[in-house]
Amino acid sequence: MTNLTPNEIDVLNGIAYHEMSRSNGATPDDISDTGTYCWVDDFSATLTGAQVKGVLSSLVQKNLIMVHDERNDDNTVDFTPEGFAAFQANDRGE
């Protein structure tokens, strides 16, 4: 399992519980319940948007998430299977 920082765990939970995800903010039971718009200001209550962007970059490098360029302001973010497992291992039940 990949070692995660507290900020990475925070953002993974922010993505998983995002109100615009397929699970509509509820606990995702399956990777297919995840995926949302990449709105960085919504992914953490404690980090700035710039800090979240840095964490997202780290999560991409660790192959835990994928950010999809939709060629507009509403890019999307999805978990990889490894990322969903990492979220489940660190689920804070938000």
C-alpha cells in the first residue's frame, strides 16, 4: 500500500464524498460510485486551492487518481483501483 500524507488522505476523502460524485456525497461502495468535477476548492476544508492542486498532483504521480482534461473549466477526477483502495483504507466517513 502507498504511504499517504494527512493532506492526501484529506483530499481522497474530499473527492470520494463530493456532493457531485455519482454517490451524491454518500459513502461510495464501489469505484463506480466515484468520480466528480475537479473543483479543488471543494476537496478540503483546511487546505487552500493551491495546496489542493499540489496534493492532486502528488496523487496523480502515485497513480491513485486520474484528472481528465475536458477542455473547459469543468475537468473531472476519478480514482484508479489503487486509489479507491487507498481511500477505503483511510475512509473518515464524512
